[in-house]
Amino acid sequence: MRRRGLAAVAILIGAIAFGELAGRTAGLHRPLLYEPTSYGYRVQPNQSLRRFGNRVFYDERGLRSEPVADRPRPGVLRVLCIGDSITNGGTLTDQPATYPYQLADLLSRTVRRVEVLNASAGGWALENEAGWLEANGLVGAAIVVLEVATHDLFQSMASAELVDRHPSFPSHPPRFALEELAVRYTLPRLGFTASADPGVTLDSHTAAAVERGLRTLDRIHAQVRAAGAVLVLLQIEQPRGREPTDEVTASAKAALRAFAAQHAIPLVAPAPLIEARGGTRLFRDGLHPNELGNRAIAESVAVALLQIDRPRQDALSSSS
């Protein structure tokens, strides 16, 4: 009996050790870290890690981009993509598979010298993005591509209180990989803790919330225009069958289109291309695009950017 007990303990210890090793191999001991800011929160700068086999890298500004100079060199077109988890890609998306990286690849085939930066974080709302721009400026970008998913039209600002309260927004790494596995994945799945993306947990699905969102868009547009840059709106919808079709949502999307038309802002809508290529097959969970979905988004944005007056691009790049 004693031998059986010791054998059981040994097996348990071995299983825990194996689980810890497997978790560390997947990168569970090194999650992406966040910090509170005046505009909610951001990803902590200077992070480079491998997670679930994917490269995840953030530069000294907290951008999911390769390091660049403070200002682009003359003749270099710099594009700033800003958004939430859709633009960011998360740790489930390899760095080169994110839509900003794929956009850079596409543009480089026509625009010889181009830099595409990715300012984003999971759960961000338009107010977080406006705050980021006010705190950091345009980083020398001639074009700003602002992602606006349908839920963004209703979402209020994501609070700094999410840091260390929400399992997806830690400020420091766990002691063990199994600790993160339990806190971030197992317990939420069992219903003990909440872990929903704050970006899709709508607190106000109303016309008043849409008006607030449009005011924030106007605030962003004014800042981009004051810097002499061009704002492009990227409208992201869920695949057919998942995108809400209620009257309030339809009215909100119509208001977005009207806002873009009123201010002569290019509006990119990749939904038709995404549907033509498979709809839900281009998403990993119905909201976040996979590599193929990101490719369709990047292609749609690239077409729109290349239609912007080229002399204006050159002038903006040279004066940045």
C-alpha cells in the first residue's frame, strides 16, 4: 500500500512537472504585459516573446512593429494603423500575419519605401485610440488607418482598472506556466472568473452611444488633419450570419458612412472581399480574423491607400 502511495505521488509530481514544461514551451510563463495610462492602458514597451509558436514583438513605443526612427526619412511613406484586438492580432497571430505587416508587404510592391506601424491593444475603444494619438502624436505618419469595428460604435473607453483585474491584462508574469493556465484559461472556462474581451462586452447599445463614438471620431479626424496627414477609416464587420442586423446597429453603420462622406474620409469596407473568399473561414472565432482574413483586410486597405493622390503622399512623406 505504501509503495502504491509513493508511486501515485511520483506520478502526480511527474505530471505537474511535465505540464509545467509543456506550458513553458507554449510560452505560458511569459504573457504579454500591460500598464495603465492616462488613456486607459497599453502594452508595455520593449517586449519580445514566443507564444503558442507565434512571434510577438513590441518596440520602445509599445507598437507591435519593428523599430523605426522618430521621423521617416524623406521619400518614405509611413502609415500608422490604430485599432483594437483586430488590428493587433493578439498572441494567437504571428507577427508577419497581422494585417499591418501584410499591408506593408503589399505596399512595398508599389511604393518602394514604406513603413507601416501598429498602435493597438486588445479591448481598446475609440476613446482609447484618441487618447493614444493625443499622448503620442502621429509618429511621423502621413496616413492614419483607424479600424472601426461595428462594436466600436457603441463601446465606451476601456478602463485602466482592467490591468491586473482582467486575466488577459497582467502587468507582471506569473511564477509558473500552470498558474497562468489556471487563472487565464481554466477558471474562466469553468465560469469562476470573467474573461470576455472588453471590446465586445457592450455596455450601451444605443443611439446615444453612437453619437459619443462619432464625436470621438471627429476628435481623431481633427488631430490627424491638424498634423497634415490623411485619415482612412477601416470598417470591420463580422462574417455574414454573425454580424448584428438589428435596427440600432444598421443605423450606427449608416451614421459611420455618412460621417465619412461628410468629411471626405476614405472608408474601406473589406466585408465583400472577405465573404467572397469564405466568410467565417477567414475568422478564428467569428470576430478576430485569421491570417487569410488579415490578408483580405490588408489588400482592401492597400487598394484604398494607393488611390490617395500620390503627389500628396510624397509631399507628406518629405515634410514629416
